[in-house]
Amino acid sequence: NKIAKAALEHFAALPKRGKPASHEWTVLAAIVCTQGERARVVALATGSKCLGHDQISPEGLLLLDSHAEVLTRRSFQRFLYDELQAKARGEIDTVFEARDRASGRLHLGEGIEFHLYVSQSPCGDACIFDTDGPAAPRPAPCKRKASTESDFDDKEDGPSKAQRIEGKSQTEATEETDVHRTGAKAVPGGVQDPLAAGPGYHAVGVLRTKPGRGPPTRSMACSDKLTRWTALGLQGALLSLLIEPVYLSSIVVGELYNEAAMVRVFHDRLRGVKLPAPFAVHPPVVATTSERFSCSRANVEAALGPAAHTLAAAGSALIWTCTRAGGETEASSVGRRQGVSARAPMTKSGRCLVSKSALFDLFKATVALLSLPPPTATGPATASHDSPPAGTSHKEEKEDGSQPQSPTPAVRIEGSYRECKDQATEYAAARAAFHAAVPGWVGNQGKGDHFR
């Protein structure tokens, strides 16, 4: 419960902006860093929405996938960049140790681990299980206005087509068939859902995309994205040029937890998969918790009582990142910073701090800082980067009293986002091996990757 408690307490302490209204539910995810007995939240987000594939931003300004797990991973990458910049400035107590002599990449410090908390099971395959297990069936969905985004609840409003034919409500059908269903769709060209009665309604172990109300999404279900992070790490391609892969040690789930489904997703389907070094499959420990999220669908619906018909998925998302300056909090809606009109032309001023464009800018700034001469006894090297925040001016020293050498990776920052990613050849080889072992991945196929 320590991981869940840290996440829930941190969420409760954050400002109200971006949090659900009293009649709204959402999903919470957080990455907690542990070292010994110390546990601290380093990335956190809420969210349950996803934009259609037709809304991809050519400049990388929009967030297509605003599910909590995906936003938390983006926030975590921002945290890693901040730690890398602190390391380059010679500050102490970062999560990184010295770089690997062979690769030149930094690696995590001794005993540092990262754990993911999610308030309910990730959408997709991890949500498919018989309801006679430890998890209770999901309540019937409420009716709400159509949206350009899809909900994490990944289920169409009202009963499914098969249930309508049978003349049964969602609740009645669930009680009779003892199966928990997902609205995430099996990827085209692969095994499809049989849609049979009872446990035969779904195919299990297949890749799925998030559902959408309008144009379809090409965003993979969170179960599938987490599976890929289990193989390739949380850091992604760009950061893999600077650091060794970073993996989750555990995934802790609140509601709708089913151990057999979690093991099937995060252990069984990657069993025997071999990846080129430095990548390797790292199956996380899977666990549940008795701690409950106050803004979960079940809790909000129960609190509403007779007004349960007003229940709706929150349209906004809250994103928080641990930084040396104390932390960054922002709210997003419809893939952009909250308050920015969805009808106005999208510009950098409206992007979120965890958008592809913003993270690319951070990557370039970090590479430039890592390539600078190390700090000297008389002060930092002359450069056009921000001064260290107050309270973080302590410098690491070698035993002889000299300053450590900053990594100077041979990484280019000229060119487009795609051209910079293409430098990560080891990551690309591992990704190809993963996709060969888990075929059918859809994704956005590089669209929106050619901005500078």
C-alpha cells in the first residue's frame, strides 16, 4: 500500500485546477521512486480521453492520447531530463550515477527503483477477465453527450449490440455471463473478438486500440503500451541516446484488478522474447492495493446517490512533474493546455509541457548542456542555459577535489524530430524485435514526426 498511498496523498495535496468536478470521475496514475525506505512521487497524471487519428499535429503540439498512464510516462520523461540537466551542472542527489564506459550513457543510482500506481486496471487486455474472480463487474455506463474524445471506460454508451439483441441491460448481462468486457478494439488484420455469449465474447492476449466516438484512434491500449515499456523501457528513443533503459519494478492497481489478466499481459505474452542489449524484458511485479482513489468511477457514482445520472468522465487532465525547482503542474483539455480554444489554430503557446514538441525542445537543451565543459571551481561554464534553481548549487566532487566530467554524447540535435530519433539505432533494433514477437502494432506510423 505504500506506493498507492504516496500517489493518493500527492494527488490530494495538488491544487484544484485540472481535477474532476464533483460529478466527474477520472483515472489516476503515478510513478513513485523508491530508494531504501524513501518513497516519493516523481510523475503523476489523471486522464481518460483520446483524440482521433485525424487530429495528429504535424508540429507535435497536440496530445493525442491523454490516458493517465500515458501522460504519467510523458511526465516521467520530463523528470528524467530535469535530472540529467542537474547531473550536468554537477548537482548532488540525482537519480543517475556515472556513465557507462562502453556506451557513454548514464545509468540509475544504486537501489533506485520506479513503480507505477494506477487507480484501475489499464484499458485493453488487462481488463478482460471472468468476474467471478476477485474483481467486481463494472457498473452500467451512464449516458452523456458525444465528444471528440473517447473515455478510458472504453465502453460504448448503453448496452452492447449483442446485449441489445438479447434484450438485456449491461448489468443483467454481466451478472449472467460473468465476464468483464473492454471497449478497446482488436487491431485490424489480427484475431478478432468472437462476440460470443459469456467468456467467449473477447479474444484474449491480442493487441487493441483505444475506442473513439468519432474518427477511430490509432492509439494502442494502455495494456499494450505498458507491455512495450516492459521490453523497451520508459525512456523512449531520444532519452535512450543519453541513458540506459529505465524499467518499472512493479505495477500497483486499485480497482478492477485481476491477477491472472495482469500476469497474462505483462508476463506471459513476453515470455521467451529476446532483445538486443542493452534492452531486455523486465516483467514487473503486479499487485493490488486496498487504498482507493476518491475520484474513481465507482466512488463518485456511490457519492452521487440519487443524482448518479449526472455522472460523467472528466474532460480535463491534471499533469504534475517533479523538478529541481519544486514541481510543474498543468491542466490539459482536448490535447492542449486547458483554457486554449480548440477552435483556434494551435501554436506552441497552447501546447502542454509533456507534448512531443515540448519534450523535443527539452531533449535538445539537455544534449547541449551535457556537451558543455564541466563546471569549474570559479563558477559554471559560460552558456545560454538557465541558472541552477535556488538551493541546488551544491556540486559533486571527486576524491581529489576536482569536478566530474559531464557526459559528452555524440548526439546531433540538428534536423527533425524523426532524424534525431533515428540516431537511436539500438532502440530501433529492440523495437523491431519486440514488434516481431508481438505483431500487429498500429500506432501513428511516424505521422507528425517531421517537425523541427
